[in-house]
Amino acid sequence: MADAANVLKGQVATTGAVVISSARHDLPALAPIGETYTAFTGELLQVLTHGIDGGSAEISIDAAYAHVKEALIEQGRPIPDRTGTDTSGTLVIARNPKFRPHAPGAPPRAVPGTHLLGLANRLIPMSANARSTRTAAQGSAEPGPVGERYGVLHPLGHGGMGSVHVAYDRLLDRQVALKTIQSRGQDEPVEREVFWAEVRAAAGLNHPNVAAIHDVVEGEAERFFVMELVPGINLSAALDIGSPLSPDEAAEVVHDVLSGLEAAHQAGVVHCDVKPANIMLTPSGTVKILDFGISHIGAEKGFGPQRRRGTVVGTPVYTAPENFRGQLPTPSADVYGAGVVFYQLCTGQVPFPADEVFEVIARALAGPPTPPSQLRPGLPSEYQAIIMRALEPDPVGLEKSSAQVKRRTGTR
């Protein structure tokens, strides 16, 4: 590709590292009968030598990985794994032999992430004045101590489960987000054990669309989660200062949210509180899921004791109907939450608006919601189909449909 200066020009800005592998580190990578390499390697060679139908002129690392992963899922083969940081996944590694230029007059397909970057450029400056005013008011007060390692700088937000502050990590000389989890009387030993098991599982997640949990501090009266401090604006604030997102902007947000949730589900972790306030958009156009602090781990992963059946956590308007019926959270509950977010980002309202919690529960159990196209004329039919499928009261098959949601939202 040395002659393609226009292709290589943008590559010099690539930072970070990305690793793709034939399977997760704790799972075997299988070779088909008669082959000397894994099914993953075979699919990757197929992509590099024969190309991707309907793809762009060049094949990036992430494009190759996505195509290989989809092919292996369809074949029932082990699912490959990807870890990486920054922009390394955009690195171009080959030309696409199957690339066909668009017909004259046909609008070009946007590069994945284009809508998110445009959204960040539009929304984040709109909240800059409020942030600068708040920062000026906070001043440079001496950090309040939290244990020996952390000092609280200033408040960042407050919710039903606790409050969030910006804190200073003295050991690593960095700013972090410190979230308090309100204690509700004396915990039973099994509940405390569940808490720590879930924290360890969530802290093990490593994905570009998931804000990392660094540490947990437990005092006599409170527990503190120490999380990655993510710059930018959460989508709840974005909806407050602007109008509903364009369908394609909303689709790219949900695509990346599902990517992060997929990594969590593969690790046996269910978020349990997927909502706009827990989704951050950074200035670079990256989406990060926050607050795995009330997550649930599946019994099949062997992480220890579980939440009691009938315990409902999360925000009611984003909670899946089966959880109101007393069932334990499963990945389908997060798919439902992502569907509510998709609906809200496109229409500006949640699918089951109500003033009282019991009304929300009753409407969610009765379903279905008003089709979003009635509130947002012109919404692409494929997006409406995805939203309505995610919001079905019966969770059967939703985990499988989340892969379809990712594929379809990632094509526009």
C-alpha cells in the first residue's frame, strides 16, 4: 500500500494497541477437521485475501475483526476476543478486493463513528459554560480525605443509590470518580459476599466502551467505588440541553453501548441499570458505559452467591418487565434497557412515561409501547423494528437479537 499516500496519511495519528485472538484466554480455539490452523485464522485469511462484500476500499483491524466474528458466530465456532485502546482499531491493514464504488449519485456511507464525533462536537461545547462556571465555583479547596489514598475534590452528581465526586488518587497522581453506595442498615453476610463478588467481576472488565472500576473502599458507614473519570457529557444531560438525536446518531450510540454490554455478558456480568445518565459521550466521540456498581453476575459463571430472587435494582423506566415479575437479571434485561435508551434518544421520551412507579410497572408489563415512528416521523423502519423487538415483554431470544442490533446499527 506504499503508493496510497491518501490512505496512509491518516494512519500516522493512530495511537494505542489492539489485540485480536481466536478465543478468550480461558477458552479453547478449535481447528476444523483437516485444517492446520484455527477457524479464526481461516476466516481472517479469507477476509484479507478475498475481501468484504459491501465494505469500504480499505480493511481496518476493527472491520476485519467484526467480519470474522460474525462469520464464526454463524458457524457456531468459538467467539474471538478483542482488546484495545484509543484509535488503534482503525489502522488499515489491507485493500478490499471486493470494494465497488457507489453508483453515481448514491450518498456515501458514513465511516463508523462519524455521527458520534459530530454529536460530541455539537453537544459538548453547549455545556462548556456550565462546566466552567461550576469549576470556578469549586475553586482549589484542599481535598477531603477518604481513607489514606483518596481525597474528595468536588461533587459530580447524585442519584438514588448514592453520590459521585471527583477525587484525587494520591498513590497514582490522577483524578478519579468516587461513588458512594448508601448502606441500608446492617447487611447480612451473604449480601456482603454478593456485593464483593459482583465488584470483582465488574472490575475485571476491559473494553473501550466500559468505564473501568479501579478500586473499592469500605468504611463503617459507606462503601466507595473508585472509577475511571470519563470526560464529556452524559446522554441524560445531552437530552436536557438539546433535542432528540438524529436516528443515525442514536444508532451509533446504541451500537457502542451493546459492544460494551456484550463484553460484560461474556464475563457473566449484567449491568442492571442501562440508561442515558450512565452513558458518557467523550470529546473524541467515544461512548463509555458507567456504573457497574449494582451489576449482577450469573450463577453459571461460578462467581459465588447471587442476589435474592425478587430483588429489583435499577431505574424503573429502564427495567425489564421480567425483573418486575421477580426473575433474576439476565443479559436480556440489558438489551431491554438499551432498547429504552434507543427509543428515548430518537423520540425524546421513554416508551412508558408515567408519574408514579406503579404506573410505569403496569404499562411495561402490559406493553407494547407506542411505535417510535409515530413520535418521530421518518424514523428508518429497521431502527423501529430493532427498538420494538428489544422492548418485547418476553425476553426469550433477546440475547441473540442484540447481535443483530449491533450489526444493523453499525451499517448506517
